[in-house]
Amino acid sequence: MSFFGFGQSADIEIQLDGSDTRKMAEMKTEDGKKERYYLYYDGESVSGKVNVSLKKPGSRLEHQGIKIEFVGQIELYYDRGNHHEFTSLVKELARPGELTQNGSFEFEFNQVEKPYESYSGTNVRLRYFLRVTVVRRLSDIVREMDLLVHTLSSYPEMNNSIKMEVGIEDCLHIEFEYNKSKYHLKDVIVGKIYFLLVRIKIKHMEIAIIKRETTGSGPNTFNENETIAKYEIMDGAPVRGESIPIRVFLAGYDLTPTMRDINKKFSVRYYLNLVLVDEEERRYFKQQEITLWRKGERLRRPLQQQLLAQQHALQQLHLNNQQSKFPQSHPHGQPQEYVPQMPSTGAEPPSPQQSQSPMHEEAPEKVESNPSIQPQSRQPAASVTPPQPQPEAEPAEEEETTPKLPSPPTEPPNSIDSPEEEFLEAQAGSPSEDDDVGEEEEAVKPSSAVSQEPVPVAQ
Amino acid sequence: MDEQDKLLDEAMGAVRGQAFQMKRCLDKGRLMDGLKHASNMLGELRTSLLSPKTYYELYMCICDELRHLEMYLIDEFQKGHRVADLYELVQYAGNIVPRLYLLITVGLVYIKTNETCKRDILKDLVEMCRGVQHPLRGLFLRNYLLQCSRNILPDMEDPPVGHNPEEFPAGSISDSVDFILMNFAEMNKLWVRMQHQGHSRDKEKRERERQELRILVGTNLVRLSQLEHVDVERYKKSVLPGILEQAVSCRDPLSQEYLMECIIQVFPDEFHLQTLSAFLKACAELHSEVNVKNIIISLIDRLANFAHREDGTGIPDEIKLFEIFSEQVSQVIKSRPDMPMEDTVSLQVSLVNLAQKCYPDEIEYVDKVMQNTLEVFQKLNIDKIHSGSALGKELSRLLRLPADNYNNLLTVLQLQYYTPLLNLLDYSGRKILSTYLVTNAVDNETCIPTQEQVDAVLSMIASLICDQSDQPLVDPDPEDLAEEQGLLARFLHLFKSTNSDQQYLILTTARKHLGAGGNKRVLYTLPPLVFQAYQLAFKYYAEREEDDKWGKKVHKIFQFSHQTITALVKAEYAELPLRLFLQGALAIDKIDFENHETVAYEFMSQAFSLYEDEISDSKAQLAAMTLIMGTFQQTTCFSEENHEPLRTQCALAASKLLKKPDQARGVTTCSHLFWSARSLATNKEELRDEKRVLECLKKAVRIANQCMDPSAQIQLFVELLNHYIYFYEKGNTQVTVAMLNQLISKVKEDLANLETTEDTDQISRHLTNTLTHLQLRLQEPPSDGPNYEGLQL
């Protein structure tokens, strides 16, 4: 600000009330670094003091007034010039005049509405800040201070489990269930996958949490997918009748609440992507949207209770649980005389023909162009889930026990091991009600046209 | 260094590196970094390239290192530095294999430092391990879980019924059983699944590798057996059914065989006794390739030994061990039509074993097994079993068992179904087994005391007794036959009753069987009967005071003997019946029954006619003649009327011998008949016909003189000299010192003219000995003997 040689003649400092006790939280800045900010909730008053101190004692500062604004705005990175303010409150701190000595001005935005959660994404950010302006004739002296806002939600009234049967005709048939459809940010996803038919050589199975940031509207919609977490939940090939437990702790990952159509500017949605990888590195997946929400104070329960709750959650799942039955097939066995035994799921017996949502695989493209898929002698653990240590930037929150052990991967989604092996899920027969991430990817990859067509199995 | 070693080396290097880092971080108190290195280290266990053996080495190495982490955590926890949410923290590991190893390690630390969450953590761990479905990795992971939980599984009574289990968070025995059974089931499934991995051409290798890994599965059962509160009731109610359900449903022969064997070996016999039916029922349901026989045999053998053990309590009375086994074994046989017959028989073998060991007095049990076996064969219309086949061998084993056990052929005879079963074997099988039985009887000196038993035994061993319809067309090797029949002959001597009448019946019965044996066998088998008969005759004679019909009976016995010997004659033997007749004559001579002279005469005359009609070889003739004369000389029963013709006949026959030396010797021998033979005529005193003696000797000298061969001649003279001396010493006055002198000088003279050969050497020694004797007599004449005055040596 001093490029005219004048120099800033005064420093502005914003001191928030109760700042020594106020909680702070992290947020990524535009350049990817994490900063800590004071944390506010919707309806909380924002009050404090603005100190204006003169650089040179004894000098004077003429001004056309001093004001403080509370601004909530959405910035779309592709539209730098246009910031969409959805909140803007102004308080006048001083009428035009002259400062001859350091001044201190109290302010208060009483029970200010903060409808949205602070967010910093790939293409958009939503920020709240205070801006103090000492209005001057030539150049205003401005001081901004970012605040962080978390939106707390109450327990969702409806929170059904997510249950689905998916498959590829005569190849793979699974039924999976996640215990809820709405998870708070420190929640645990408990689930189960039941294998009804396995005729492919599965190598492993993982669950990924995918964040999809949608900005813009109409033809100018931009989707940005980011794999927040990749979590192996099964190693090796199961046989028919196996059921595999899922348990994913969310607290360790960098997640935000689900945001839907925030001020008609953007959305942030989360998906659980269940991926099966076979020995030829073909990937079969199914995505399910989950809703994330932020809960109030997080209370730690003793381990025993947690375990109980998780075990309870597992038992609640309605999936088949025929562990005692010995699986009669092996991964590449002959077709079995398959008798569906689904006692509690209700009216629809799951048979391959009635699969609600077939999973489809695509033939690998360009396999020959990428001979390096051959199994390496020893895969470094990092190749599947690079345990990049989180920046050690949070020593103050020791009691929060944020896990540092294996931090979630932050790689962009197109960097998964073998992108050309990516497979889509088809909504055979019926038009999809919910927009699937997979469709987007299909669009991104036109070369998938050479792959085998999805076979409709359900009418 | 092969490929596997190289891979292992590489992995070990990485493990050591990460372990070092881990320990350094822990030393500095940087737990999170320590865990990260632990996770990296565990990442090595994600490999798919190692063989089970190599993977095991890697696993062991990593387990060692993990112990450091465990010790550190326990230490920290005990110092009160509990790391909040550690159980959750380790679950952020992205890869499932390292994650679960860490989770187990941490979970066990929680349990060891705080009992209250034991049950829930155990439950959680065993459930979460499902995530690893890769057989090898899953097996080792679950083995790690099992190893870690070794000493901490709750082993206390269940809370009383009606209590909320949540109030007992440390868990109880049911929790432990559930835990292990679940782990076991999952491990077994993984183990079974191994066989479907990879190429089918490597099947053999995979089977081998699976065998190497079976101990991992079996450890679960060991762990169960180590729980103190697994008592009979619990074993019966939950433990065994759990294991069996898994074993049966996995339908994998390798696994089933191992698991069943494992159950038998791992759990105490007292448990087995209480769960026999369940166990055996499961056996019937096993895969058809499973060698059920081995399993059941293993169990039977164990229980049989248990019943035998000194410190044990034996089989409780309420457990009908044999009935249960018998019942279940037949179920198993019924349910497995594909089971090889030899296995069926093997099962019967072990049943017999069981019956004999546990119920030594219950012969019916053994017979029942024989009956069942027989019925199985009959059902399948099997009427001939090749003894060289596996089935034949098993059946032979089954049949040998009672003999080995009882060491008493009579007990074997009580088994009604034994002989019919034995008869299913082919000729050689029957013969070998019969030989075995006979040897057993001979070794144990088992007497067969009744006619019925003799009848049964001889029917049982018919293959040794007479020709069989299925025997080979070629004649057996004579030496083998001699050995076999010789054994049988020894056995016949064991046909013995204390009751003489019974003994007679025994002999006639045996005679009936043996008589059918054909010419080759009777040579061996009839003589013992004849001798037995003679013995019996002596016995009647000894008992003549008690039995007034003894004379008639003895007569009958000699008739029997006569017939028997005649049978040998008919079989175209001569020398043997001749000797038997002579032996008979001797026996008759000593037994003073009515008409015994006539009978003895008949026997003698039979011997004579055999000599005359059948014996043509000159040596044999001389030997027979000598025997006849010897026998005749021993008899005393003849009146002159009979004695005279026999005597004359002997002399005649002797002089009619073909060769001169034989003639000489025969006549010389005959001389004794005129000296020491006794008859009724002489009032059973010696005949002492001095004149006839001398005539004989002179005739012998005359014949000797006709010999052309000088050495043979001198030999005869030396022999004759001895006879002269004999009669001289006996007091035959017709023999004079002058005769002796003449003979001595002739022999000396001739001998000097002979070349020295081995023969002459012997002759001169004979002469020297004779002369030495005379010298002695000359110097010290015996008080009652004649004197040798005038003898010129």
C-alpha cells in the first residue's frame, strides 16, 4: 500500500470480544495453506474493538469516516471480478474528522445471521470477514479479518440406512448397506457388504469418499471431484456368502457439511464410492450420495460404548448375515444353483434379474499402452493410499486428537492408480433420478465408446 | 539363493528398517510416528509373492517387532498415559492388512490394561478381520489375533441366566468359545479356499502348502481345549457342534480329515466318550474322498488305549462304547457306498480291536463284527476275495486279530462267523491264515479237547487238510508242503482229551478229515495219528482197572491204527508204514489184551510183506530187515508156533539179501535172534541157542570171504570179530578163543596188505579199539565174565 511512498499512516487492529476463549478452526486459503480463524456460529453476535494506531505519534490522520462491515460473500474463482455478497452489514465507527491520537472504537453486530458455512474449495470459496475502512481522500486504509463460520445442524429426523443391491449380470452381485444416509462430521460409517455372486477374481475392495463441488448453473456448470479418502475395506477375493464389515471414521478427514445450492452459486456434495478391483485391475464401482452435517459439541464416549454402538449399528443392518453357512462357490466357480435366502429384506427377493442397480464394468482401454500395470514386486503402501502426513499445523488442538497417522489423500481424482481402468456404473433401463458422478466421468472420457456397452438387465 | 529367498531378503530389509525407525520414534515418545512406521512395516505383509513358508518367516519377524510396540503401549497405559482414541486412530490406516494388525495390537493393549472392554474388543476384532479375504494373508492375520489373545480370553463361568451380559464386560467362557469358533470357522474357510487359487497344474504344490498351513487352523481347536471352563457339558453343547458344523459344511476332504483328526487328538478322551454319536454321525457326512476309516480308527484306538490305561477310570458303564461304534460304523458304511471295501474291513478291524481291548470277555462283540462284515460281503455278492488285494490283506488282518488277541484257538472257534468269513478268501489267503492259526495254536500249546472242536478246527483249516477246488493246478513245492504239513503234524499232537473215549473219538474224527488229504499229505498227517493211537492204547492199558472193556477198546484202537497204516500203504508208501507196523507190534507186545499175539503177528507179518513186496532198494532192504529183526527181538508175546516162522523168515530173508556185505551183516544180525529173542516158548527168557548162533556167525564169515573188495571184506571181518567177542563175553560156549585168534590174525594180516586210505584208516581204528578192549579184558578179567586165556593179540 505504500507504493506512492506515503506509507500507511495508521495501523488498524480488530480485537474481538472474548477472543482469548473463542474457539478457532482451520480453513484452507486459496493457495492451499491452512490458516486458523476465530469460529462463529449462526446468530452469534460479533463484537469487539477496532484500534487505530498512528504510525508516528504526534501526527494527524484526517479521514472521511471510519466504518466496519461484516461481509459474507461467495467468490467464484473463474469469475474473479464478481463477488456475490449475501450478507453485508455496516456500522459506522467514527464520523469524518481527524485522529490525533490512537483511537479505539467498539462495535457490535448483534445476533448476526450467518446462513452458510465457510468454505474453501477448488473453484469457489465462501468467506466471512470484517472490514474496517478508514475512508480517506486518496486511499482508504482498509483492514480485513476473516472469520470462520460453522453451521450446526440438529439430528436429522429421517436418517434411513442406504441399502442397495447392485451387480453385473452373471458376474458379480453384491448387496451393501451403510447404516445411515446422513452422517455428522465426526461420525462413523458402519456398513456391510454381502456377496451374493462372485465370478470375477476380485483383488481388493475399497471405499472412497468423493467430494463434488458444483459451481455455476445451466450450461456453465462446473463439477470438480476430489477423492477425500480412499480406504481399503477388503483384501483378497471373497466367495459367495461372505459379508464384509465396513467401518470408516470420518473425523480424520477434511470434510465439510454437505452444501446444496448455496445462494444459487454452488453445491458441495459427498459420495461414498464403493470400488471393487479385480485381478486385471478393472474397477467396478457404485456411488451413493451421503449427507454430511455438522453436529454441536462432540462428546467422546468411552471405547466400550463406542464399540457397542458400532456393533449395534452393524446388527441393525438388514443385510443377510449367514456367516455360519459355508460359501459354496469360489471366485471362478461354475454357476451355482443359486437360491436367494433373504429373510428380512422384505418383499423383493434379490435375484440377478431384479437387481435394482446393476453395476457395470468397462473393458480396459489402452491396456497395451500401459504395460506398467504389472504387479510390482512389492507395492509400497503409499501407492494405494499415500499417507501424506498432515501439515503439523495444529498443536493447539491436542485434545481434539485429530488423527495424524494416515492422513487422507489429497490427490485429485484423476490420479488414481490406473485411470484408464476406471469403470462406470450404468443405470440400466431406468433413467437415473440422481445425477451420478460416474456419468460425468464418462463424459470426460469419450474413448470409453470402444468399451463394451452396459447390458441392461432389469426391466 | 532362489527367488523366494531373494524376495524374503528384500522384505526383511524393509521390515528391519521400519522397525528400527519405529523403535526410535517410540523411544522419543513420538507415538504417532512410531505407528506410522509400524504401519509401513506391516505393509510388507500385503505381498502376494511369497510362498506360505516364506510368508511365515516374514510374519514371525514382524510379530517380533510388533511386540516392542505392544510393550511400549502397555507401559505407557500403565503409567497412566492413555492415548485417547488410539483404537480409533489406528483405523485410519488406509490399507486393511496393516490396519487390522495394528488394531489387534492396540485392542489387546486395551484389554491387558483394562478388563472392562474385553468382551467388546474381542468381538470387534474377530468381526473386523473378515475384511481380509485373501487366504494366506487372512490366515496369518487371524493367527496373529489368536496368538495375541492367548492368555487373555475370559475363562470364567457365565453369569447366571437372566443377567444382562452388559454387566459383565470382562466376558465369560461363552464369549471365548464364540470368539474362537468364529475365528476358527473363518480360518477354515480361508484355508479351504486356498485350493481354488492359481493354476490347476499347481494343484499338488498347493495341497502341499495347505498341509503346511493346517496347524494355523488347528491352533483354534488347541486354544479351545485349553480353556478350563470348557467342560464336558459345554463341549457337548456348543464347542463340538460348532466345530463339526464347520468341518462338515466345508466339504473339503483335506480339511475334514485334518479337523476330525485334530478333534480326536486335541480334546480329552472323557469328552469323546460323551460325544461319540455326534462325532461319528458327522463322520458319516464327510466328503466321499475323506478317509473316514482313518478317523474312526484313530478314535477307536485312542479310546481303546484309554480303557486300558492304568490311571484312567476306564469306560463308564453307561456308555455302550461298542454298541455306539458298531451302530455308527455301519451307518458310515451305508452312507458311503463308494468307500473301498478294504476300508470297510479296516473299520471292522478297529471295531474288533475296540471290543477286544475294552471288553475282553465279550466274545459276542467280536463275533458280531464278523457277522456284520460277512453280511456286507453277502450283500455285495462278494464270494471270493483275492488275498493279494488290499481288501484281502485287510480281511486277513481282521481274521488274525482274534488269534493274536486271545492266543487261544478254542476262543476263535467260538466265533460262529469266523470260518464263513475265512472261506471268502482265496486259496492262498486261506492257507496262509490257516497256517497262522495253526502256528498260533502250536506256539501256545493250545489243546483241542473234544471231537466237535477237532471237527470245527479241521474244517476251518481245510485248506491245509485236503485239496481245494480253487487251488492252483501245479503241485506245491515239496519242501513247502513238507514244512506246512510238518506244522500241521505238530498241531495234531495237540488234539488231546483227558478222557480216553473222547480221545478215541477225536482220533477217528481227525482220521476222517486227514484221510481225505491225498497221498502227499497223509505221509505227514497220518503218522501222528498212529502214534496218538498207540499212546491211547497205553493209556487204556494203564487205566485197565477202571474200565473193564479196555481190552476191546484197545483192540479197536489197533484196528484203527492198522487201517490208518494201510491207508499209507495204499498211498504207495512202504518204508513208513513198515516202521509204523513195527512200532505197533512193539506197542501191542507190551499191552496184554486178549488176542494181542495174533494182532502183533498181523502187524509183524504186514511189515514182512511190505518188506517183501514193496522194498527193492538194497540199502533200504537192509535197514528194514535190521528194524524187523530188532523189533522181533524186542517182542515177547509170541508162542513158538508164531515165533518160529518169523525167526526162520528173518534168517531166510537176511541170507537172501542181494549184496554180499548186506548178506553178511543181515546174517550176523540174525544171530542175535537165536540168542536174546524171547517168546512164550522160552517163558519169555532169552533163547540162547548157542549152536544156531555160531552157525549164523560162521555163515557170515563164509559170505564175507566171498567179498571181492578187500577193504569191505576186512571191515566185515572186524565187525564179525566184535560179534564173536560179544557172544564170547555173553557166555556162548560155542565161541572159542581160538576162533578169536584166528580172526584177529587174519584181519591183521590183510590190513597190512592194504593201501592206506581213509577207509582203511577207519577200519584199523575200529580194530585197534577192539583190540584195546580185549587187552583190557586180558589184564583185568571181569569177575563174572569168561577169561581170555590164550588170546593172542
